[in-house]
Amino acid sequence: MDPKLPIIKRREIEARVIKPIFEEMVTQFGKKAALSILENAIRRDAITQGTAAASNDPKENDIAAFVKLYELWTADDALEMDVLNITETNFDFNITECQYARMYKKLGIAELGSVLSCGRDKHFCGGFNPQLKLQRGQTIMKGAQFCDFRYRLDKNGQE
């Protein structure tokens, strides 16, 4: 897929393919097993995509580079962000509007949105830089008023 394609467009294409596959997995294996399979596949894919987005020089996979990646997630007005703090080790923001949640609802798979999108976040950043961690206590996908993203980069763990 085109790496410049806004993430919301990618997720819609993926969701349209995944939906009938997931429905068949539910029929064959039950919902719990189907969700487990989907979560594992999304986790592995997120790590792979995070690694692909990273520079070959680990020192370049810093907060500034990670912040730049967010242009793909917010493209096409997909997200409304309130940036709270950006430092060399922190990237803190809240998402107050989420077109991803609306898109999954429109596709009839609102319950999968947290797996297909939100479930990627901590794994993607781990693929991008193993010292980058996400703390998040709530998401719009799960009914909260906003998503609270708190990324931390442990610079002591880097060479």
C-alpha cells in the first residue's frame, strides 16, 4: 500500500477486507477465538509497520520523528488533537474527535475499531523504537469523551 496514503484510508480498505473474514472466523471458531486471532494478527502487523517506519539509525527514531508520523494519522481531518506537551522524551495529546470511530461504525464493525486501530498504537511505537512506550487510559472507540495518549521515550535505554 502507498506509504503516503492517509492512515484513515488504509484502515477503511483493511476493514472492508477484514470484516467478512472476521465474520467467517466467528462462524468457524466462535467470537472469542476470532477476536484473539485478529488481535494477534494486528499486533504483529503493527510491529512490522512501526519497524518499517523507523530509520535504520535508531538514534533518529526519536520523539520528533514520531511526531512527524502523526501527519499520516491526522490527514484528511481524521483526528482532532489537543497537543499538551512535546519534549525530547514526551509526546502527550488528547484526541477529541475521531473519524476512525465513525468510519468503523458506518461499516457496521464499531466493536472491532478498538482492535483494528487503537490496538495497534502501543505495538506500532514499540516497532518504531523499543524504548517508546504508550500509556493510555481511555479511548473514544470504547465510549470515552476523548483518547488520552501519553508517549514516553526512555533515552537511558538507547545507546
